[in-house]
Amino acid sequence: MIFGTLPDGRNVERVTITNGDLSASILTYGAILQDVRLKGVNHSLTIGSENLDDYLTTMAHFGPIIAPVGNRIAGARARIAGIEHMLTPNQGRHILHSAEAGSQRKLWTIEDQTEDTVTLSVRLPDGEAGFPGNQYVMVHFAIMADNVLRLEVTAKTDEDSIINICNHSYWNLTGAPNIVGHQLQIRADEYLPTDDDNLPTHIERVEDTPYDFRSLRDVIPGEPDLDHNFCLSRGRTDLRDVLTFKGGDLTMVMATDMPGIQVYDARGSSKTGRADYAGLAFEPQFWPNAPHEARFPKINVPAGGVWTQEVEWRFSR
């Protein structure tokens, strides 16, 4: 169905897939996960909007696929195959979420659709925002048995480049105005403290810090502030459970093959017309600012190379 119309006249479609008690709606703009519904629950489990204009303005990072590189790169520059590439800064002197090159700002193409799956693709041109290589990104959403939403991402580049794609959905399981009443567990022994620009400074163990979520604990807005990468591994692994999020009688378990997961507490969501701390964003990805940190897993992809990602969200009551 037609969800809305972009300023240039192109239509944005909404595709709803379903299997059993779970359904999900995805937009062709940004490959946005716009709505997730579980039978018997009278609200969406992810924070979305029925208004396309919201996604073009204040909600640009609510639910989309962000490519070629999610999160931050210091100084908006990266050395790739021995060549220093200047990128487009959009957060002070740094670049966040690929600036204007980000796939969250693109109209994607529906490649295939069934009752319980949809596949979308987008092409990112060489040189946009300074990123080298023509990149082709494909995402496949599927709803599987037992209330599992699965995401598979494949990206290809025709030049040496960097790729670190993530989904940027916000989750609130209770339908309350904010995340009070939720609990969170993250299976990470380490995290990345950040400086005043939200750039990681070093690797630190979570033990004896406010960032120790290894056991399920209450989420309290601002205690601590969350916009941090939790270090799950030193490289890509097999798909495994990494995070549990509970609210009311609902539980979401998140699995990924990525080495990190960025957690953001939506402290500024009042600009969208909601309360601050309206939800939590969980962004499975490689660690931020990887081009400048020798100890971080690398996001370089050679010409002709393929980058992949797996994510699952598993819901239960």
C-alpha cells in the first residue's frame, strides 16, 4: 500500500508481513521497520509513525537500515587501502550515520515479497559523502515460527571501501511514554566509554561501572546515560543471543552475529513529540570509529567483497 509521497513525487510503500501471531510493517523509504505487532497487544513494540513527514525530519533514525556506515567516524575521514578519504561531516567535525549518503535517506526497491517475507535493495553511488565504491545493499526481512523476526543484510562494493550497516529501531514493550518499567540484560563484559563528542576512547570492563548489564536489571532513564557500544566479541561470530529486554509481560531476546551493539536511550525523543527516553535503540554493528582505532574490529571491505549481517528479534509473553 502507498504510505506517503516524497517531495519529489515518488511514492513510499508500506509492506506488512505476517506469520502466526507476529506481524511487521516495513517502508520502502529507508527500509524502515515501522511497526511490529504481537497478537493480543494493543500497541506496536517498536516506535514508529503513521506520518512520512516525521521520517523526513525528526524521526530520520527511527527504524531504518543505515548504510554504508552506521555510528560515528572521527574527523569525517578514513584511510582505506592506503588512501585517505575525506567524508562529509554532519555532527560537528565528525560524520554520523553516513551523512547524506545514508541509506536511511533513500527510496529502496522491493525485489521480492511473500506473506511472511520481503526483500528490498538500494544502490549507493561512488563518492557520495566521500565513501568510495558503488555499493549495492540488500535486506531480507522474514517472520519465522515462534514469533521470530529475522533480518539478513548483504552488501557489495566495486571498490575498496568501508561498510558497517545497522538497523536503528527503537523498542518500547509496554506502550508507556518512556522506558520506565523495562529491564535489560546485555551479554557483554566490556564496553566503550566515550568523550564529549560521543566518540569511544578505550575498551573498559563493565564490572564495577554503571554499564554492567550482565544480569537483568531495571532501566532507569539517565542512570546511566546510554549512547555506548557494548563489546560482544572481537569479530564476527555465529548468530547468538546477546540481549534480553523485558517490559510488562513481554520479553524480546535479540540475537546477532555482529561484534558489538550500540545502545541509545532516546534521551532527546521529546523533539519527536514524545517523552524523552521514549524507547531504547539497539544497533547491532561493528564498533564505532573503527578506522581510527587499531584494537577495534575492522570494517574494511575489498573491491568485489561482500559484507553480511544476521539479526533476530524473538518475542514472547
